[in-house]
Amino acid sequence: MARIIRSALCTGCFLGLLLWAGGALSLGNAAWGNLEFLSSEERVWLQEKGASLRIAPDPHFPPLEFFDDQGTWRGIAPSYVALLEKILGLRFTVVRLESFQAVLDHARGRSIDIATTVVKTPERTSYLRFTSPYIRIPNVIVVRQEREEALTIPDLQRLPRVVYQGGYAIGDVLKDHGVTHARPITDPTGALRDLAMGRLDAMVGNLATISYYARQLNLSNLRVAGDCDFDDTLSFASRSDEPLLSSILEKALGTISPQEREAIRDQWIKLDPPRFYQQKEFWRIVLGSAGFFVLVVGLLAGWNRTLRRQVARRTAELQQKNDEMTRFLYTVSHDLKSPLVTIKTFLGYLRRDLQRQNTEALEQDMGFIADAAQRMTLLLDELLELSRIGRHATPPREVLLQDVVDTALALVAGPLAERHVTVVTPPDPVILFGDVKRLVDLYQNLIENAVKFMGDQPEPLIEIGWRHDADTIQLFVRDNGEGIDPVFRPKLFDIFEKLRSDTEGVGMGLAIVKRIVEVHGGTITADSEGPGRGTTFSFVLAGTRLGSLLPDPPETTPKDSAP
């Protein structure tokens, strides 16, 4: 892992160029038709005030955002802003300030409307409203190559010469861990040169920023020694006295697809979390060993052609499973880490506010901690449920499809009644075979998903049925709701994937559906003609047939034996 991270840090992590020019421009009529996701009140507000919105970047935060030698605003944040301008049909006025502290000061004084790379804190919520974070960057510990041990924040207490990027939350994290001797710096380039020349022992800061400067300086003798377990969760922050502006930004950010987000990140950041590379390297070794074993078996078997085809197929399946496992572990660790970071951060604020006897701030701190703990509990419960599928099953048996559907509908009767949804169920007898509880969970999740994404459909309809497909019976759940944007289809059944950030849940429902279908020997697909055209989930379950339930086998009693 260390070799991979060191190579990535030294050879460069960032590519691309995105030019952005400020100025004021009124809302264009061509763009107005693309704002259906806004309320009428938000549209009116945007039409009245959109042309005068002032946005202030952090001038020294590459590659998140910075001004180059020509005065051009560049980085990840302006890439997002360019998309927001396209989505909303306007052009922001960019206000260039001398420092991030100046950005906060102007935001507090209402002389700017939006700040672009801000970490949410209790103090800042008094004058700013925050969108959901649009990017998370880990803070790391960087050392010279010859220092080979892995380091954590407590380990820094025994290193005499430690610096960190001043003005950011990582300074409070270090102090909370007892690293009080660390020195804040304002010149990352000078600190990195000192570190490379041995005049410093370690530098702590944002991975993206440190990597960017290391690339600019062509430093080849540095490596990442450890993760600080604290991410910079960056949001767009708008003035607190304009709640509609915050809502507009949140909704506009929600329309940016995962592919667009990945493209922006890949343009500026090429480092993935170390665990990914660790897993990838591990599985490369495993697969290499498996390949050697297959070679030996092939030689002993006389290079049997059938065996080679079987091995090739199994190897491909293993590679696919390994890739899925890698993505699963990374996603789980990332999503579980987020509430833990929140808890750790606000425990520090809680300690500080307790010393200051700031009762109001204490209540806010405890609220953030409680929300994070509740989210982690929900995540763990959903993961536990996913892991149990197929392991703690009740004995499989035949059950009428209508009985399964009726039970599922009873469990979601409240949401169906609230949205006045009409449900059409299959009239003909279809027999399913499997774990009845899981089959009910399958239909319950699909029905709940349909209700959740019904949108503004005036006559909401869910159709549950089946059709013959070749020699199989294909089951389906169809709705006339919002539909699915094609960009979401590749990750539709992945864990923690949500089509919209404003919906309830943690993004596990469709992942559970897919797992239930696979455990029952089937496959599932989702089809939609696009936004507003509804969605059809089609799946096949092994053992499905037409007819009636088979009678239970008659009880038999042993005959008396002859004397």
C-alpha cells in the first residue's frame, strides 16, 4: 500500500483544465424550461435575484479551488459551479478575496451570497446555510520515504517537528488528540520543501492539496504514512437569511449525476483511498497464485480443453466477485466512517463548549452527535439485514404470489393510502418457491420504492404481475412515477446508492432486492423510458410455476406387523 500511495503522490495526482470566467448574466429563457425541479416560489426568487448572486472562493485551496497566475479561478469547486450555472441558466459574480478567513468575514457581513468550499461547524451555522457535502477529502500524515512506519495522530506526539495547514478544522482535531506542539503554516509549498529536505518530521493536511503542491514542486521522496480519520466534508454555504437560495443550490446539486461528479474528481484527483489499493494488490496476488495453480492442474490433466474453458469461466467469475467485494468494502467503510467522523468532531466541540459553559452550543453539539449515531445505527441495521439474506432462511416452500403480494401491501398500506396509489395485482394463480419472509421483503421493498419515487403523478398506479418470457415466468412491478435517468442505471442496485439526496433511507432497498432475487436463483433488471415515464422492475425466480398449490403429503402410520 505504501509503495502505491508513494508512487501516486510523487508522480502526480491531478490533471485537467477547467476555465471559468465571472460576470453577471440574467436568467436565460432557454434554461427556464429545465427548472421543473424547483418550486414556483424558488423560480420567482431565482428570476428576481439570480443575476446579482455573488460567490466567493477560497483563493488558496488547490485543487479544490484557487486562482492561477492569470487570475483564472480553477479547480473542483469551479467545475461544480460551471454545472450549476448551466443547470440554473445564470452566471454568478465571482468576488476574489485575499484569504478563506476573509470569505467567512464577508459571509458574516452579508457582502457575499455563497461560499464554495466550507466545512459545516456549529459556529458557522449561525450565519450560513449548508448544502449536503459534494466532496470529501481525507486529511493525511505525510513524511519522508525513509520513515517507513505507519503513523496515527497520537504517534505525532513523539515527533518534535510537525506542521499542519492552518486555518482549517484539522488543527482542532490535532489538539483534541493532544498534539499541541504542531505548528500551523500558511505556506504549504515551503513546508513541503522543508519536509523533503529533512527539516521537518511530518506534515498534516488535506490529501488533495498536499498532493497538488507535491506535484507542482516535483518532490519524489515523500509518502503518505497514515490517515487522520478526519475528512474535509465540503459544502456550498449560502447566507442564512435567504433560505430559498440554499434550497435552490441543494436541488441543483442533486441533479448532477454520479458520472459527472466522478468526471470532475478524476479531472483533478487521481488518488483513491489507500484501502482500495490495498485490496487490489491483495487480490492481484491471490489471482496470480490461482493462475499458477490452474496452470499446474492443466499440465497434469494434459491441457484438457474443457477444463481450460471451465477455469477461464471461473476465473472471470472470481474476478467479478473480487471487484464487487472491493467496491463493497470501500463503500461500507466510507459510509460508516462519515458518522464516526461527525461524532469524533463534535465530541471535541462538546468538550470545548462544556468548558465555556455554552449551553446553546452544547445542545447543538449533542444534536449533531445524536443524528450521526442514529444514521450509523440505521446503516448497521440495513447491513445486518443484507448479510442475513440466504443465511438464516426458513425452509423453502410453495406460496401463492397473491398471498405474498397481499402481505407486502398490508405492510405499506399507510404510504399507499397517503399518496392515493392504485394497485393492480395478478388475478391468475402463480406459485412461488422459496423463503416466504424474504419474498414478502422483496415485494415490500419494490412497492415502497415505487411510492417513494411516484413524484407529482396525479393518478399514481402500481401494477404487479407476470408474463411468459420464453420458457420462464417473468415477474414484474411497474409504476407510472418519476422514472430513472439512464445515468443511474449502472449503480441502481449498489449499496448506499440513492437517486435523490432528499429521500428517506440509506440507499439499501434495491441492494436487498437484488440479493433476495439472487438467493432464489434469479436475476433482476430495471427498465425506464426516462424521467417521468415510470419504471418496470422485471425478475425471474427459480421454481416459479402456474397452477395451484400442491397438497401436503398425507400422513402415514406404520402397519402392524404379523405375529
